[in-house]
Amino acid sequence: MSKTKKIKTETTPSPLEIREDSMTQKNKKENRHQRAGVRLYHNTRCSKSRDVCSILEKKKVKTEIVEYLKTPPTQKEIKELLKMLGMKAEEIVRKGEPVFKQKFASKKLTEAQWIKILSQNPILIERPIIVKGSKAIIGRPPESVLEFLK
């Protein structure tokens, strides 16, 4: 019986193989961002918010739904949303809500105070908010989402 020795050999990938592998990784990252779709700050009781959900579903847009009444955005998240919307906090306050009328209607508040109030009272946040990349809109009327998705 003859004994054969298995020799383990390792090959170093060529620069071309390394470049192709890094390109594949880059493409995977880019595809992941493209597949991410949109984030929808959604209130299931709001007809406009449900309409936007339907539009996104019909267009087969991958959607991350945030039920913001169950998981309210933090002050930091509200600041980020406002920046993406290009709006001030008071501009996204639902002034018809009973809590607004009872507690805040007659008050002059700062931006920081409004942000804190919105994080503590998410029912006051105008809805639905749709985020795509670094931009966001309030989906009213719901059809405005179609233009935003282009």
C-alpha cells in the first residue's frame, strides 16, 4: 500500500478577482438600498393613511410600516423627519385634535417644545408621512405619493 500525502495549497486571488468581489459587495449594498423602498408612518384608523398603504401595495413598493401611535418617534427621530420634510414642528401639528385644543391651542411654543410635545403626544403628528431615502412628504392627498415615488 502506498501512502499519499494530501498537500493543502492556497491560492491568492488575483487583483481582478478581488476587484470583482468588492464590486459584488458594492452591488449588494446598492441593491439593498433600492429594495428598501419607503417607510410609512401610519395610523391604521386614518383613512388617508390607509389610502396611501393601498397605493404603495398596488405599486408593489416595499414598505416598512411604522405604527407611530404604538411606537412613538423619539425627539431625535422627529427632528430627522422634520429635516427630511423641510418643515417646522408646528407645521405638522394636527390642530383639530382634542388634545391640541385642550392643552396647546392658546400657547406660543418653541421648536424644541413642539418636538417634545409631538414625541409625547404622537396623535398630534400629521399623517401619513412617507420617507424615501433622505426625503419625506406628508401623503395628503394620498395621490401625492405617486409623484413622490418617481
